[in-house]
Amino acid sequence: MRAKEFDRKFDEGEDISIYLDVSKAHRPEQEQKRVNVDFPLWMIHQLDKESKRLGVPRQSIIKVWVAERLKKAA
């Protein structure tokens, strides 16, 4: 299929998913890499207290707070 036809189908709201191979698709800058960070116990206790209050895992709080700080610094 030519790009013009593909674009037309998309623009007209047709389902184009059958034309896509998403087996190797990825979101740039969204890949994950594991890092180890050592926190003092008082910080872990505070993180656990906040995670319990919000009903989310500790890791989620850390990710959100770090992302907020990085956006603010940018």
C-alpha cells in the first residue's frame, strides 16, 4: 500500500491496525532501565507512609516525584 492511501484511510477514520507490524514497536525515550538507589531508613519509612496513604507502591511515588522535579528543573 502506498503512503497516500494509508494516510487517506487514517484520515477517514478507517482501522489501519491491520496494516501495521507492531511486534518491534517501541516508544522513544520510554524504555526502562533498572537503577539501584540507596536511601536512608528514615526516607524509606516516609516513602512507605506516603505510599500507604495514597494506596500506591513506593516505586510509583519515587518515579512521580523524580519526574516532577526533573520537569521543574528543565
